[in-house]
Amino acid sequence: MGFNKITAAEAAALIQNGDTIGLSGFTPAGVPKSVPAEIARKAEKEHAEGKEFKINILTGASTGQSCDGMLANAQAIKFRAPYTTNKDFRTHVNNNEISYSDLNLSNMATQIRQGYLGQVDWAIIEACEIEQTGSKARIYLTAAGGISPTVCRLARKGIIIEVNAFHSKKCMGIHDVYEIEDHPYRTPIMIMKASDRIGKPYVEVDTDRIKGIIECNIPDEARSFKAPDPITTQIGNNVADFLLANLKSGKIPPTFLNLQSGVGSGANAVLGALGQCPDVPNFSIYTEVLQDAPVQLMREGRVLSASACSLTVTNECLQGIYNDMDFFKDKLVLRPSEISNSPEVIARIGVCSLNTAIEVDIYGHVNSTKICGTKMMNGIGGSADFTNNAYLSIFTCGSTTKGGAISSIVPFCSHIDHTSHFVDAIITEYGVADLRGKCAMEKAAELVKVAHPDYRPLLLDYMKYAAQNGGHTHHCLSAAFAMHDTYLRKGDMRLTDWAEYVK
């Protein structure tokens, strides 16, 4: 039996109003691109004819412009989960035009299996190769694992596969595909170190469930990375100094820890700076996204092995990995997101989490998703998966944004994704606030020290006003969001006048 080759437009024609599609990929890496773009065009045509057309989208994490961006702009998305970073999608979410559910990435596949997110109609998967073995087909994924095995198994109408020649067949074997059992029959995930493999290098399905193969050659919609600047470099140096101090004091084991790093240029720069510190031992990575900096550190022998869900790298870096697959094949493994972000594994093997905060309040709570508490910037992603289960959990951020008009250290977070119970340290370019073993007011004193000098007097004044109300944690509720309110009204938090708020 041969596979049915179709066009992307023919695949899009199969998708009907109200359908739920499950996509491969994790960040723009490994996401199908030709079919989602055609679905967006179909939606525009349907709407022009006065017909209703909206679909539900389930993904591993964010996608690229050809999916989240084009579908959002075409008003084709009814519901979407879990994580996103696309600017156009964000605009439609903040305009309340899309029902968006922000979920911890480790829970996504489980919630699909439990039926919380409805039935999956179609799985649309990007592959570098597909093989037929009897009545079974082996789907070899490209640059990410995501939720592919789950949506392939559950898609009731069938599976559509984009075989993308941009991704070299040399990456066959880089994946370790393993799906967790349903409750209450789960067994331990037998990963003891980052390089362990416990599954298959492909997603296996019944051949007759594959409804079409689309051949294409489309580059990943990769993000570029900003070059390290003095602030990110200093933060990286501060992280390295903090870890070395913990190593020398015996707070972390002499074998060091597996490192996890979040998404973006800042995280990429911090991990790069950490790798350049000669006193930091060689280390392994257990993370959700692998970016350019750690790939280079692997080449240099600083990173011994790396486990991730996706290669969220520039296309140049990705092609370099494919070209050197003989070097990377026993050092690099890609997993489904429920494994890469598994709380069980993270807690077992000893991970130091390094994630980025939008803002931190003086008591150690972290906002990583919403601007001024209302505007979605991006989803929570896997930051809680790692923060809540890490051996050592660290958040980094520059002390200010918007040219100094916004302080990253505030009296009270406008939205809280990570409570202080799970946050061990906050690191800015001004130093380290080590929050371990400290009460609320001791944490506040430490966090003011790493705030920008322009904001330290404001924060200290707030603490004085708040102290008048007493309690274990001091707050002046009428002034807790004064800095945010001042920014929204006057455009600069430095213009905060406590007399306008203290009652």
C-alpha cells in the first residue's frame, strides 16, 4: 500500500468548521507550515462567502507565522492551547477574539488524553521521512517532539503528514518517542540522566489512518537571537558566580547540576555566558528548548549531553547540527513535551532552572506572562514545570525595561505565575537576591538590593508605608499597584508619588 500524496490545499479542504487539529512541533521548530497556511486561506474564502469557519488548535507550544499568525489574522481560531509567542496571535487574544487557555506544557498531552480539551479530529505532523512496515507506518519527526504521539493516536478523522525536505533525513534517530500511560496505570519514567533513551525513534501509527502526504521544502520559521549586551552578559556572570558559590559551599553536588534554560535571546545569552566561565564544570542539559548557545557549547565540550523537546535554533545552526549528526547523535535527544517537562524526571535528576521574569515583586513572586496584569505577552510554557520541581530555581531579568520607565522589581506583581514558595533566587545585572531560608521581609530587603538604583528609594519608601499595617507580609493595598498605575497614566514608573496612593 502506498501513501496518498495530496496538495496542501487538498489537505486543508478536509478540515471543517469546528474541527480540532493537533499539531506537531514545539516553538516554531517542527511545526507543519504548508497546511495551516492553506487552512487560513480557506477560512478567508469561507468568511468572504458569509460562512462560519473556526477551528480549535492544540499544539506542543508556540508555532510560527504560517500557523498562529495567519490563522489568527484570518479569524479562523476559536480555541487555542497551550503556549504562544506570536505577535499577531497575541493581539487577537488581547482583543478577546480568541479563546486561549494557558497551560503548563507538561500537562498538555495528559489533558488531551483525559478529554478536557475535547476530541482531536486531525493530527497534522511535520516529518523528515515516513516508512511503511506492514500495516504500520513510522513517522520520523523533524526538529521537535511536542504532543505528536498523543494527537496521532487520538485523531479520529486521520493524520496528515508534511514531509519537509528542508529537514535532513540525517535527523532520523534523534527522537526518543515515549507516551506516558493513563492514570491510574502510570509507571515510572526511567530516565536517570539527560542522555538516557526509553522509547522509539519514530511515531508509529496504522498506515490506513494516514489520509495524505504533502511534500514540501519550507524552512523553519526560526527566531533570530540578539547579540549579548552588557546587561545580559553581567546577568550571566552573576549566575555563574552564584552557582560557583553554591558549588564551593556544598549546596549543590560536586558533579554539578543539569541546566534548564527558557526561551529567548536573554536566556540564550545567559547560558552562553555561563558556559564561558572556566570555573563552571562541564555540565549536561535537561530542558524543553535547546537554543544556539548551548549547541556551540556542545561543540566545545562544555555541554556533555542535552535532552530537549525542540531545537529552537536559527536555521543556520539547525543545518549545522544536521551536517554534523555523527557528532551529535549520541549527545542530543529530542523528546515529547510530557517527558522533556516531566516533573518526575526534573525532580529526580537534579535540575537548575534558569527562566526569565517579566517582573518580580519584593516578596519573591514572579510574573512571567502578562504585562500590567492584563495583556498576554506569552504563555507560562514550561517555566512552572521546571521551577516547581528544580533542585535550584532561578529567575533572571534586567532591572528595567522601556528605557528605564518600567522597573522589573515592583511592590506587588500585577499577575503571579510563580509563587515565592518555589523561587530560590532572582538575578539581575545588579546582583543576586538569594531567597532561600528567608522570611518575607528578609526577601524584600534582598530584592530591593538588586533593583535598579533609580527605583530603590521608591521601593524602600513603599516598605516604610506598608510596615505601618504590620502582618507577616507588609502591604499597603491602596498603593500596591501604584507603580503600574503611574506607568499607565504617566508613562514612567519613576514618577510614582506615594502621596497619591497611601490612604
